[in-house]
Amino acid sequence: MVKKTLDEQIDEEIKREELNATKEKHRIRYVASFPNLVDLVENENGDLEFLVFDSTSKKSTTTPTIEIDGKGYQPPPRSSLPKNLTFPRKEQVNHWIHEKNTTGYLEDHSISNHPHVGDDSDDIDDIDKVTIYKTSMWDVALYGDIIDYYKERAELPEEGLYDVCTLWAFHTYAMERANFSPIVYFLGLPEKGKSRMLKAMTYIARRGIRKISLTDAQILRDCTHLDATLAMDMMNLWKKIDLAGSEDVFLNRPERGIDVSRVNRPDKGAFQDTDYYIVFGPTIFATNELIDEILETRSIPIIMKKAKKEYNNEVTAQGGLEIKEKLTAWRACTMGDTWPEFGRIAQSRLGDLTKPLYQLVQMVNPARIEDVKKTIARIAERRIKEKADNFSGQILQSLVRSRELVEHGYLKSQKVADEFNKDKTDREKISSRKILNRLKTMGFESTTAHGGNMAVIWNQELIDALIDEFGLETLINNDILSPIPKTSTSPPNVTQRELYYADLADKEEKD
């Protein structure tokens, strides 16, 4: 065997490195999300291409490959994507881009940055600042097209909710600009149209995927790799989310900046065993039972009622494709725009959740601003009314009714429990321990009273704040409360809530 010279060895090593570099360069890599990507679009052969926004030219072009950090990428093959996921067609998207760019504008309208009624934030500096934004007539027409599309497929309990769902559809195409994303939550008994509305919204949302079962691994892939709009349509939804171990995904999905973790390689040891996932994104629920109380605060609940007319037309992905293509074109044309900032339309979390929707209505259809305000105000009012009647609200009422029993600055939890349990069956009664624990979560401090009994320290300032939060103004100034409704201590069932909203809607119509 002839021994190779040092130069020959070096030459061979160089050749190996060059070969490996060539292989690495030409290795097929797939990507479905990166900065300035408008979306994946389908070409005339049925293959996927990238529609990419150029921040310099302010135009969008299609390409079958993209280079990121010196590495080449392709769109994922269709076989590796969900079968019910449709993509906009390239030719049609380009057509709508051209049409939008050649359509005129409404007269300039001013968008005030003044904080709105109900805004409890303190981050508005330029109160008098006004932004001039040009609204395209094409955008207004698209807004109307989406409302018509929904009305042809399902009936919502309030007219203003069509606006909310329309703005939410636009919102799925502008997620980069949002820090919050409200879950749209359809609740109702069978045959009320919740699945029809969910499908209608899914088929026009950006990368909408309708799921009738779930696993934690698949949900995480859809969130992180695909930037999907998740539409969960199933009975006993929250129970199934719990069984899948995905509670943290859905609880954190409505807010940007909160990652969830999974220990995927326990044998690797600390700092190498765990993966972190960005789960922020748009979500739709349709179910027959109430979801988790905390998750509901991150949602816009819509209690579906029996439709006044029959809907015999099938809700299909193909039926929503043209709207999806128009929304993709809208996204392509607006990626380089500067959007105005402004105050929130509602208080607390609802204000955060609806901020992106309120921002969008000012730009795409300013004529609907006041109607959207009224709809969000009604949602806020219902939240307060529901809160007053939930478990915590009933305990607060029992606490205040027991105010004459305060001794030495504290109130025994058993006294609150006695008041709470009046006229309740044995099955409905709650222990003083559970009462005390809930009061502690509401901010009350506990203590040990005379005789060893547990008690809460009476805190009038906290009580006044809670009265305001729960909408229980009748408690102010020692007013006598009405009796606690004889309801279960568990959340009300679908029928109860449905009747409540139906009665409320009837009242609003009469008013």
C-alpha cells in the first residue's frame, strides 16, 4: 500500500469538504413561515410557491425557492400538509392585487389616537395626535363580500357579530401587527349552526385548519411550523384539550410572547432536553359545553340560537376560496403600510383582545366604527352580568350580605358559607374551606378568628373594587341585595346561557 503524501491528504480533505458543502447546499429543506412571506400560493400545476413581499419595491412576487441565511428552502410538499388546508391560487391572487392597486380611495378620514371610552390604559401619550389613513374602496367592498359570505352560510344571534367575525378574518392576515388574538367561541346545542359558522370562518382564514380530534404534538406543529389558524370543532372540547395535555397551548395562544415548553429528550440532561414553542395565533372553537373559565376570558363567546331559516347549501373550502384569495391580496398590498395606534375600545382583557379588530375597522371600513363599538360594548356588558352570576360573583354577594356579622375587622368564612348555601340542596352546598379559598384568590387575606375558626379580613377598599369589577353596584352604600338565584354552583349549562342571551337580545330589540 502506497502511503499518501501530506499534500494528497490535504487535497482529499478539501474535496470531501467541498462535496459535503455541495450536498448541504442542495439538500432539500422546507419552510412555511419567514419574514416578508405573504403566503404559500398554488401555481397552475398544483405545486406551492412562495409569495414574497419586497420591502424595497413594495411589491410582491412569487418564487419556487427562497434563500435564508445562505441556505435554500422550498415550500413543503402537499402530501405533508393537512388535507383540508387550501391555498390561494397564484393567478387569482395576482389578479386581485392588481385590482386593489388600481381601485380608488374613499375621501381621507382622520383616525384619532385619543383614548376611547372604557380605556384603562396609561400608555397613550399623544392624545391629540391624528393620523390620516386612506381607505381603499376595494377594502370596503371586500368587507361587504365577507359579511354576505357569512350570511349565506349561517345565522348569528346579533347583526353586529358579523362585523366582529369579518374583522377577525382580516386579523388572521395581519398577525405580525397584533399582540393579542381573541378566540372566537361558538357555544350551543346541536343543530344551532355553530359548526357551519366555524367552517365558514375557517375556509377564508389564513391557513385555516378544521380539527375534529387533537394530539399535543400535532397542535404544536400546526402552531410553530405552519402558523395555522386552528379551528376546533368537537364535543366536550375542554375535556379533550385536557386529556391531550395541551391546556397551556390554548391558554397562552391568545397573547404574543408566551412560549410553552416540552421535555422531549429527557436523556440529554439540563438545557438540552427541552424545546420551546411559539404558540401565538388565531383560534376558533365550536362546542356543546363551556370551556375553562380562564380561557373564556380570552374569548369572544357567541351563543348560537336556532336559525330563522333553513341553510341547505354545503359549507365547503372551495366556496370560500375566492374570499381567501382576496384576503391574501389585501395582505400583500398592506404589508408595507404604516398603521395607526390608538386607545382600547373596552376595559381590561377585552380591551386587549379587541384592539386589533378595532384597529382594522378604522382602516378597512370606517363607516362601521360606531356599530363595532356598540357590539363590543354589548359583549362587555354581558361579561359583567355573567361574572356577577358565576361562582366568585355569588360568593362576593354572600360576603357582603354577611357584613353585619363582621367582628373585630374579620368575617368568619363559615358565616359566608351559611349565607351562600341558603335554599340550596345538599348537592349544591359548598364548604367553608372552598369559600375561603376562593375569597383568597379574589385578594382577601385570611386569619384565625376567636375559637380557632377561619375568617377573612374585611377589606372595604377591595370589596368596592370587586363590586365595580363584577358589576354589582347594588351593593354600594349598604343597599339590600336581591336574593341569590337558585342556580348550581357549577357554571350554567348551555340551555341556561342560551335563554339568558335570547332574553337579552329580545330586550335589546325592544329597546
